[in-house]
Amino acid sequence: MSTRLSKTVTIPELAELIDLHLSDSDTDIKNPSWRVLDSSISGRGIFAVRDIKESEIIFRERALLAGPTAHKNSKLNTCCVCYCQLTGNDTDILCKLGCSMPVCENCSISERHSRECETFRRWKPKDLSKVNPHSLRIVTVMRCIFLNEEERKLLISLQANSDKYYRVEVQRAADCFQCFPKQPEMLEWFYRTICVLNTNAFEGRSNVGNHEVFVRALFPLAGLMNHRCVPNATHSFENGETIIVRAARAIARGEEIVTTYAHILWSNLARKIFLGLTKHFMCQCQRCLDPTENGTYLAALLCREPKCKGLVLPIQTKTLQPDWHCLTCNTIFPHAKMARYQDFALNTINNRINTSSVSDMITFINEMCPKFCPPSNYVLVEAKLNVIWRMSRFNKDEYTEEQKQHRDRYRVEILEILKKLGAGDCTLRKLIMEEIQ
Ligand SMILES: [Zn+2]
Ligand SMILES: [Zn+2]
Ligand SMILES: [Zn+2]
Ligand SMILES: [Zn+2]
């Protein structure tokens, strides 16, 4: 179970702490286009204080805390400070002073690394032969030691869901050192930081040089953006530790500036489950209240009645197990039956994605999928997106004209869905448009 740690500052206090924090972010804090206010969506939010044009930069923000994501399967050969790519085997890329962090030559003598290096060496890493993802993941958290008083206040003022499971991150890291801190105040401070990170942090993909890096970063201002399933703002990352928030469409004065915490192409039900489990809330935006999702039918499955080939959609309710309704023959299906069917479609399609070549995938999407899944279903749409990415990133020159035509058609379909949703110049649209150029 998760409980919410209470907030401790008023909005004017918070705004002041955020201004202080933004002063090194190359953003205009004297005349901003936004303001922090109470939000009807949840807690606090960011609001436009003047009309903002489509694609206009709303703010840039440097992370309060950031570090390598260091998930199990992520590449660990990244400098802990500047995120450049490191080459060589593990013993080559680890700091020569024995702190157990991968670090580049330049950063190894930087002031920032020196104090972190000293901290890790004081904790005595157990294994200096390889990069350990658990000790690497705690780097972001450990950096909270070096925050100044205002930055600490800001960190504490951010909403945090606490969850016993979050202590595992500290335990796993502690196992990597002989002298990991034992003082309860220090451990509580780490734990609180992890709760804040898990509630607010962005796990962003950005390019440093030609190297793709994954950074877990806390942006107190960007983190105040509430969620809508069709957001009016979009964000991107620069050099790992800076976030740039732009207007995805024109935003009117007084409107709340919102982002999305879920994948924009997921269906109502898929987003609802994801948001409930990871963010502990139920979205009630216009898209969530419309079973057709602005006529995109992203959730649709085929009717199970013999001879009826109608589309079946979940009935809009507050539960995670709604009944489903056929738009053609009006039959009502219990959730369990349709959930099994949706899982079947999801597993069948995802297995194919993981095991098939691009060429087999195109045949499967075009010839097999229509037999069990409407073309509008989000799982099938995501499969098309997968083909688009694979064709642009790998073996670019190997594809036939016919395969390229299928890819182009998928792109048009997905852009059409985004348009129907009213997503404006959202991140996904940007990525697809960049590829076309
Ligand atoms: Zn570096
Ligand atoms: Zn070091
Ligand atoms: Zn919603
Ligand atoms: Zn039917």
C-alpha cells in the first residue's frame, strides 16, 4: 500500500523555492509565461499567465537531482557525471581512485566527482572489478547529500508517495558497500529522496554526443505538471540533465499546462490500469470519459457473437473491470471474457514483435492481425510503430519499395490518430515527422 507524505509548504513558498532553483537553468524567471497555482486536477499545477503559442518553449529546467537510470538491462558504460559514452571493459571505465563509479577522464578530476568519489570511497565498495547497477542507481539518491538548504526544502516540499518497497533500493545499494551509512537520519533522508524520485522523477532518453543515455532526473517545476491523456505540453531532454517543456498546441491564458504520464497511444483501459498502479490516481479527462477516444477506437476488439464483426468497446465506468458493449449488435460482454481476448491479442502481437523480422512483421500485421484484431486496436497500432522505428534505425537500406510503402501508410495512420486525439505537436508526432525528413 502506498500512502502520501504530506506537503509542508504554501504555494508562495514553493514558488520562491522554484525561482531560486531555476536561477541556474537559463530560463526567464522575471517574466515567465506560467505560474504555480492550486489545480482542480490534483494538488498544485502550472498555469499559463498569458497566451502561449504552439511550439513555444514554456521553460527550461536543470535537474535538482539526476543520475544514471541503471536498470538491469541498460547500458552501464556511461560517465556518471557528463553521461558521455565510455569505451573499454569494466575495469577501464571505473574511476581509478576506487569509488566504483564509471567516469570519464575529464570528469574524474572535476569538483563534482571529487566529492562524490570521496563519499563512495568512504562507504568502501565491495567489488571494484565491474560496474554494479545497484550502486550506480543509488548515485542519484546519494547526490541529495550535497543539496543546499533551499534545495533540501524544495525536495521535501514535493509530493511523495511512500511505499515500503522503495526501501529495497537502499538495501540493494547497501549490500554493495562495506560501510554504507547506518545513521537512521541519513537512511530516512535517502528513503524520502527515493519516494520523491519515484513520485516525480522523469526517466528521460537523451543524446549525449551520439550516445543514447537514460537518466533518472528530478525536475521540481516540470514535476508539478499534472496529467491529462491528451496533453497540451510536451517535453524533451538535453544533455541528460536539462528538460525543455514546450507547448504542443496553443495554450490560452489561465489554462493549466499539462503533460501525460502514460503512453499517448494506449487505450483508455490500458492507461487507467497503468495510472492506477503506478501513479495512484484515476484520470477523468475528456478522453477518458469517451469510450471511442475521439473516434480513434484504440480500445476496440471484435465482437464475439457469431457472424457479428462489430466493434466492442469497454463501457465508461470508474472500475478497472468494465463490461464491454458491441456497437453493432448491442451485446454486452463481461469484462473477464474481453480481458482474456485483449491479453490474447497483446501476447500474440508482442511475441511476434520480439521474434520476427521486419518483413515477417509487416506480413503478420497486414494479413493475420485483421482476423482477430481491429486495425484501430492500440496493440496493433503499437506494432506498426515498432515497424516504423525498426525500419529507420536498423539496416535502413535493405527494404523493398513495397515495405517502405507499408511503413509510410502506418505513419499516416498514426499521425491521423494523433490528430483525432487533438495531440497537436506532441513528442510522438515530432519523432515521426523527424523521420520523414
Ligand atoms: Zn564525464
Ligand atoms: Zn571516483
Ligand atoms: Zn484521461
Ligand atoms: Zn456484435
